Amino acid sequence: MQKGSCNCGGVAFQIAEPLQPPSVCHCGQCRKQSGHVWASAVTHQADLRLTAQDSLRWYSASDTARRGFCGTCGAFLFWQHNDEDTISVAMGALEAPTELRLARHIFVADKGDYYDITDELPQNAQ
């Protein structure tokens, strides 16, 4: 079981099943929301159990997705497509050891001009 939380503990969660291999998103929205790139792993919504949620807030990032964050400390924790039963969970919110390794980069066509991707992981334009 994987556990995680925001900085202040106002949002905490457990994930029952193993997470899918994480990816790094380079899209403009993730960069603005996180301050750089956003690393996350996907799980089924039914496998995510919130153990604290008093400060959980949702932001409708687009017509098709929303982003979950802590309204107290501001930590960006979740990304969820409106029409899917999965949810992306911030790698930085997970307690160590995660026993996971990055698998790929996504939305590299939108990456910032201030850095290069120098690892050997697969890169998806979208």
C-alpha cells in the first residue's frame, strides 16, 4: 500500500493497488501549476482512499480535466480526466520508498525553453 499527503497533512491518502509507472508532464498547465514539470503516476479512482480531505479543493483546469490541491498549503496532488476512472497522483506527495522509476516524458512538444531533457526515457509529443 502506498501512502501520501500534502505538506500540511490536510489532504492524505492511501493507494491499495500498485501505481502504474510514473511519467513527467511538460505541458504548460502542469508547469504553471507545479512551478516546473509534474511527475505523476496513475491509479484507478477506486484504489485511492482519502484519509484526510478537509482542505482538498478542485480546480477545473479545462473542459475535460480537473486538478486537486490542498487549499491550505497549496500542494498540487491530483489530476483527473472527467471521463475516466483513473486519477494521476503527484510523485512528490508519496511517502518514500516508492519503489517506482520514471517511465516516460509526455507533452514534450510544450516543454519550457529553459531546460533540456537529457535522460534516455521515451518522449511523447502529447
